[in-house]
Amino acid sequence: MVFGDTELIYMDFDHKTFENVTKAGPVILARRNGKQTELWPHNSVYPDGKTTSEVAVQTQLLQDIYLTFDGISEEGGVLVTATAKPMMLWLWISAILISTGTVIALLESGRQKI
């Protein structure tokens, strides 16, 4: 499947158990500009029966790709939702710059001018 400029390839279905938490989901290979990233969106089942979905994220310069495992279809196929979130990296960079500017402004306002 091609999603924007990223090719998503189903590789395998992985099933692991960590400290009584069962995790299962597809292993997806994301290829973009000759680089490959292995992503594992999965569902976790806890001993008390509660479940959570863990999203796999591929961060890029202009967008992030989020993959969510939605389950198995009636035909036995893997259901995955791919979502593009534009400019997420720049959102974090701007938050860091704003915070840094605020700290500098607070430090400068505490100084007395002679």
C-alpha cells in the first residue's frame, strides 16, 4: 500500500507476552526515500481483561504517519488505519522555542539595569 510518499508493506503478525500483558499486531515496513522503518501497531490485553491500542508512529520532516491496528477482518485480513498528521515535528520545535524564549525573558526581567 502506498500512503503519500511512503510505501507500507505488511511483513508479519507478531504476538508477544510481557509480564502477563499480551500484545498482538501486524509488523509493517515503512519505506520512504530508500530508508526503511519497522512499525508495530498492536493491541495489548491486560490480565483484568482491559485492552488498549498502541499506535506506531513514523516521524518525518513535514508529517507523521500514525498506524493503528484495528483487528482481523472476517476474511482473515489485517485491518490497519493509516493517518497523516502534518507538521507535527514543527509543532514540537515551536513549543521548545516558545518555552526557551519565555525562560530568557523571565531571567532578563529579573536583572536590574544600572
